[in-house]
Amino acid sequence: MSPTLILEPAGRSLCDEPLRIAVRGLAPEQPVTLRAALRDEKGALFRAHARYRADAAGRLDLERAPALGGSFAGLEPMGLLWAMQPDRPFWRLIKRDVQPFVVELEVLDGHEPEPGTLLARAVHERHFLSPGVRRVPVREGRVRATLFLPPEPGPYPGIVDLFGVGGGLLEYRASLLAGKGFAVMALAYYNYDDLPQSMEAMHMEYFEEAVNYLLNHPEVKGPGIGLLGTSKGGELGLAMASYLKGITAAVIINGSVAAVGATIYYKEESVLPVTIMRNRVKMTKDGIMDVVDALKSPLEDRKSFIPVERSDTTFLFLVGEDDHNWKSEFYANEASKRLQAHGKKKPQIICYPKTGHYIEVPYFPLCKAALHNLVGAPIVYGGEPRAHAMAQVDAWKQLQAFFHEHLGGEGSGGCS
């Protein structure tokens, strides 16, 4: 019997679902190397590999067999996905649209550095759009976005989804969340369509228009909506919750409580960007910039502190303790102190050890260092691959449960 690669689910799965990988038909105790690869939207190759040994019956199941080395070691059933690294240096796996990633898996005889014959291979699609989820492009007034709705008619709890520096329209997280019973609007705010190409200024009126669009949508249940923001999107989420009405719950993933790189405007008010201190930039032993100390504290630079004390929103902060983009844990704690000092509800803060800046949907590989658009050079983002991968799985469950609880959705909010 020739070796066979068995995947469950077979053929396709959602990106946030575990994938069971097994091999049958090997020789007893046969050493093999498993390899996984995918290409991103720009054709860049990401790869991982691990060495294994079949059991006495010639079977290999990654849920039971530890990896003996390679891109990772130990019992890591999803390691071949979360341990992927790019062939290009300083390249981050970015997903913009909702087309599936195509993962190629191979089984080779023997162990690296010189694995032998190809024994089996399979191709598997990792999808971002649950069956039946509806994708609705939005061009309403100035708003440029995509709304994702669950298969059946609503109303559903509404969420605005915001990403960070780089801009554009990123849909993959919104599409996955819509499959969990939410109406989710992936919102672009610069570098997309006819929106501004740069982000010198952030006008809250644009975001207010987007919030009102979602609040007034017939398939969105009120009385308020949720916000989900990562990095710069987390900073903007805090500003939205501070200035705008109708925001019941917000999840801030490694966001800043200070304005960074752009002035935030709302009506006659403004929050000026925090001072950047270039003399505090360090270099790692590998010659990569570490900018974690480069921003002046908003406790000193008070003109840059977003007025979170005005907000009646319920907050969840998800924090990577090893974030080197900026001091996310400090920002979450300072936001909490200011909220409580003004009699507001204490936010929930979940800190993840050895976790870096880009806390993605489950099983995305860690981006440890990559080009930063504002800095204009590669910087370190922090994190250790396994700890970061575990944090992503937990954060995904936590944010769904939080939104279900505070926006009145159905179900527990746990992911598949």
C-alpha cells in the first residue's frame, strides 16, 4: 500500500479551523519529513517543514506524534501552518480579499537536511468565507467598505473592523467573523479607492458616517455596535469610542492610547500626534530597528492622549506582552486608569506572554520583523512563534465571546 496523506476536513476548511493531518501506508517506524507551502496574494512563498517518525503500524497522526525538529518541535498539530516563514526577508503574510489560500502539503522519505523521495502530496484550500455568507460592497456617501452578513436574514450584532498602517481594504477577518453570527463591516480609511492616499489627518466625521451607516442598516440590531481594531485601527477605535455615539463594545488589539503619526480631528477638537524620539531607536544584533521606545509617553505628551474618559463603551484590550511596535500593555493600562479615574467601567485586559504585535486570526504565521510603512525600514514586531500562535487561537475565542455578550448575539461565541 502506497503512502496516503489524509486531511480532515478534506479538500477545504475555514482559515480559523484546525486541520487534522495524518499519513497512512508508511513502513513501521519510517522517518519522514512533512512540508507545507503557500503563496500569498503577491506570489511570495511561505514554507514550513518538520521531521516525524511513523508508529509501529506505519501510521502518522500529527495530533499524536511529536515533531522531532524542523520549523518547530513537539506535539503541534497545526505547526506546519503557524510556523511558516517567508522566503523573502521581512515579508508579512497579508490577506486583503477573501479568496482562499492554497496550501500544498508533501510527505518525503527520510529526514532533512536531505529528505528523499516524494511519497505523497495533497492540496488544501483554507477559506475565509463561510458557505452562504453574503459579501456586500459599500459606497455610501464617503464610506468605502465591505459588509459581510451571515447567510440568513438578520438582524445581527454589527461590528466595524479596522486594520492599521498600510491602509487599503482588508476583508478576511470581517468575512470570518460574519460566519459566527455578526454583521461585520471591513472599513477602509486611507490608501483605497478615492480615499486619501496618506494619513496625515484622521477625521472622525468619516468614521461617524460609517458607524451611522451600520447602525441604520436593516440587518443590524441596535441599539449600539461593536468595534474591532488592530494596531493603528485600535488607536482609531479608541478615538471613535471617545468621540462618537452608538458604540457599545470595542476590542482593541495592541492599540495605542496616543495619536501616532497623524492628528485626530473631530469637529473643533484635535488630538496631536505624540512626539517621536528617533534617538531612542535601537538596533538588534541582526541589524533590524527596534522602535519600541521611540514614542514619547502620552503622560508627558498630554496633547496626544486620546480622551477615553468620555467613552461609555465597554472595552476588551488584547495585548501582546512582547509587542515591539509600541508599548501596547502600557497603553492598555493607562487607558484603564483614566477610565476608572472618571468613574467609567474598568476594561478587561488580557495579556499574552511572548506574543508580538500582529495578533491575527488563528494559525496565521508570526510576523517577527517586517517593513514598517511609517518608519520606512524593517522593524522587529516581537513574539515567539508557538506562544504567539496559541495567543491567536485564544484571542479569537475571547473577542467573539465578548461581542456576543455585549452586543446580544446568539451562541457562546467560541470558534470552531
